[in-house]
Amino acid sequence: MAVECKEIRRHHRVGIQEVASVRLADTVEFCSPTHASVNSEETLEPYTTEKLSRIPGGYMPLTEPFQVMTVDFNNLQELKNLATRKPCKISVPITRGGLLDAVVVWFVLHLDDEHTLSTSPSEETCWEQAVYPVQGLLDYSRKPGDIVVLEVSCQDCYLRIQKISVSPSECRMDVERENTPALGNEAELCSALASLQTASKLDRVGCECVLESTEIALLNNVAYHECFKAAISKVLSSFSSNTELQSMDVDGSERNLGESQNKDSLQTSTDPFYILDVSEGFSILPIIAGKLGPVKAYSSVEKQQHQIALNIISEANHFPKETLEFWLSHLTDESSVLQRPKSDKLWSIIILDVIEASGLIQQEVMEKAAISRCLLHSGGKIFPQYVLMYGMLVESQSLLLESTVQGTEPTLGFNIAPFINQFKVPVRVYLDLSTLPCVPLSKPAELLRLDFMNPYLNSSTREIKVQICKSGQVTAIPFWYHIHLDEDTSLDTSDESSHWKQAAVVLDKPIPVKQGEELVLSIQHHKSNVSITVKE
């Protein structure tokens, strides 16, 4: 089924023309690792799986569900031919107008003539659906009557979708199909028409940059870039003001200083501000910083194609070539990324990536913060300056069922729960609190503060009291973060537009609570790992 889905689009297609005054449009074609260019031989493999019933913002079907293939597991010859069978062309009419974001696939397993299991998004099961994002179209907008043509194969026993193309409704021929195999003629016509009318964005931009879905979601996070722009601008303005005050001649005797000292003072006042971005993955923050003043910005991206992409974006935004440099090319030992920019210089700003997209704290982030603090110029800042961790008590049957085996009923009387539950994962990651089926039993509470500018203020153990606002059973403690770049600028990782997901601690046993009671939570932080337990 072809669908429109904002969340899938946000993670697989850069949909913004400009962010924080940096122009992205027509500079680089960003795409996820597996994609299909229009009318190309490239294969579109499922880059992700999603539980569509819980996806933030929901989804809208653009076509009726259609059958991709049938596999008879009792037919040995059919199974042998499956991996070598030629791709089958399928043409599907658009029944509802919208943006063509992805093709979603699920399965119906026929156990026998009477019993079936379906992984459809309309079924409440443990299965997710396979998502094949559509990329490379100049126009993703579709209207009823348009035709989507795709080729399906099962090479190497993996379901593959390739050569996705579209043709407008006005170009559709009245080709009637008598049965399913006869779809080929119509598909070929539609594919030919689409190849005449549709071109890839890559033809215009000339450069393709492959990013992970979390990196694409980050690029689409406008609030993230605007907040960093405001915070960086504030620090640079502060440095500029101090430089101007220092250069003012307020004492008459200073007019008699030697010429060489005047030259040294002039040289110091015109030195650029050094900024280091050690974010994980692809980041345009160095370019944003470079547009805010006399800056020497260093990026820590490792992949060559990412460096090429950043250089192209820099040129498109009319940057001086010396504004952006790649920090790893200056290091003899890449294991020690945090070093001085020059032997006699210090950093004005160091940007750390402190929260993973999964919702957990980055490993070794406190160690990096401690080193960064020693490499800052007087008045320099680490971004973020501090992070507040928030949590909430909830009742969630879904989290409970997805984390542990509940008794013997689901396993038809077999007592396997005590053995399987020994291997349960205590923390669930990549959650969307906005769509997670749960009942809040308390208000959000501050669980932990991590200060990166003043690491000695951090406490490794803390206890807090949380008041119950609704009776029920506490089964989990979801948590998220407020990332404070400074006192006035912060980012909320639980915001629906955020590229971050949330995480949750799932309790071993549900705790019955009544409104008005208090639970004491014990929070421990050690080497970027946080544990949350309920004190009885």
C-alpha cells in the first residue's frame, strides 16, 4: 500500500529549503542508505520497520492494499525459483490524493485453509510493517487516477521493490487487465511515460549524500538549528563586546606604547573565534556558526561524502573557503578528538552531542565535557551547558506485554516466563510518548541534572518524591530531557517535532498506587548510565 506519512517523510527526505539562514535547496540531494531513484536500477529495500498504528501524526493510504506476491512454502520448485525469478511489474492507481512518501508492506500467513495470521497495520499484533521510503521524485504530490508503477522481486530471498515511477492521470491509457499477470503491458506504458516526464533531483544538484534516517530527521529539525544559532550568536557577541572594550584607548599613557605592541594588539583583536563541533554524524552547525561572525569552524565529520556535502553547502552560501575545516584531518591521533585548535589558541565554543537519538545519554559524555572545560578560552562555552532529565510514572499494558512474558496464558499453559524474563531489557528505547498507549499516573518530575560547564556540581545519586495524581498500577517510567544551551535557550527531546525519541524503564512488577500517595524514586548516574528504581 502506498501511503502519505509525515513522520516517514521527516526521517527520509530533507523537506526544508533553508534552516538558520543556511540554504540547503538545490545544493545536495540527501537520501537514506537504501532508496530508489526514479526509473533507475537501484533497489528500494526496507530501511526501517514501523508500527503504523503508533506512528506520530498517523498515516494516510493513497492506494487500496494490493497483493505483491504469493509464496507456497509447500512447493519446493517454487521456493527454488523465488530467488531467481525476474522482477514483476505492478501498476497501482492512486485512490486518494496526497504526498507519495512510502510503500508499506505486510504479510498474511495462511496456516491452513481456515486459520491465518496477518501483520497488517489494522491488526493489533507484535509485528511491525516494512517501510520502503520513496525518494528522488521532483514532485511527490499525487492525485486520484495517477498510476504508481513498481517492480517487485525476491532476490536472495529478500523482498525488493525497484524502479518506482509515476504517471499523471491525464497520461493514463485505457488498458484493461484481464488478470494479474497481464499487468505488464500497462506497467510498461506507465513506466515509459513516467521516464519522459519525471527526472531525479540528482540531475539538478549533481551531488548525492547518504545519511542515516536520524541524521535526516535532525536536518529537518528547524527548532534545533535556530536554538543553536541564537546561543552561538550570543557567545560571539559577548566576545566581540569584550574585544571592543579591550581595544578602547582609555588611558592617555597608552598612546605612547611601542609600534610593535600596537601591531600585536591589532593582530589579537582580529583573530577569529575558534569553534569545534564534535556532534555524532552529519551536522551543519559549523556552517551556521560561520555565518555569524569572524569564525574558524571545525567539523568532526568523518565520511568523505559528508565532507564534500558540507563544502558544497558552504560554497552555495558564499563562505570563504578558509571558514570551514575538518578537524580529523588535523589530528595525528584520532582517538583524542578534543585538543587545542593551535598550540597557542583555545576554543571559544565546543559543541557536544550529549543525547542519543534513541533517548539515552551518550557514552563518555561527562569525560568529554571535563576535557572540553580545560580547552575553553576565557568566557568560552560548552554547548549544551547543562541537561535536565525528566520522568513520569505511567501505567502501560503495551510496554509490559512487549517487555516480559506475562504468565502462562499467552503460552497456552507452558511456564516459560521465569526463564525468558531473565533476559528482559530493563530500558526500552526509541519510544514515541505522544503515541504510546499509556495512562499518566503523575506529573513530570525532574530526575537528574547534568552540568557540563561545572561537572563538579553533578551528583551521582539522588532521591526524589513523586506524588500520584491518578490511581492505577505503575508499570514504567518514561524519561526525556530538556537540553539547555544557555539559561534562555533550551530544547525539549519529547517535542513531537524533535528528532529525538524517548526511553522508559519498565518495572519488574507493577506497583499499585492511589491518588495522593507518594513514591520515592532512586536515581543513580554512573559513566553515562542512568538507573531508576522505586524504593518500597
